[in-house]
Amino acid sequence: MAVSMYNHPMTQNPLYNAVLAAGYIVLVALIMNYAHQVNVPEQGILIPVTVLSLFVLSAAVMGFIFLYQPVQICELRNSLHC
């Protein structure tokens, strides 16, 4: 029987999650470090929209990395009690 992608847990290893999180943080820091070198002709609405988009993306990625497995376990426990 094939395992569905949606039922397969992300990872069982918390060290793997920590390395993924650290890598993502380094990637975002590098992007922010090199972003000031880009010449933007007019700093209107583009900069605030980009910063808010990056914040939302970061929250989603970190939430997936650290909360996916505990939420799956909690849902499994709740479904077994029904």
C-alpha cells in the first residue's frame, strides 16, 4: 500500500529540524545582507511589502519545521479517543 504524501510525517529527528531552521535563518540573513546592494530607484511601497512578505514566509516556514510533527501527534491522539 502506497503511503500518501499527506499522511507521511515530515521528520522524526529534531536535530534535522534544527539544522533546517538554522539553514533557513542563514539564508534569510544572507538575502537581507545583499539586498541593500541592489539599487532601487524609488523606495515607495516596495520595501514595506517585501519585509512583511518575508516575515509571513518566515513564520510559515518555522511553523512548519517546528509545529508540524507535534500537531500531527496531537491530531492522532484526538482521533483515537473518538
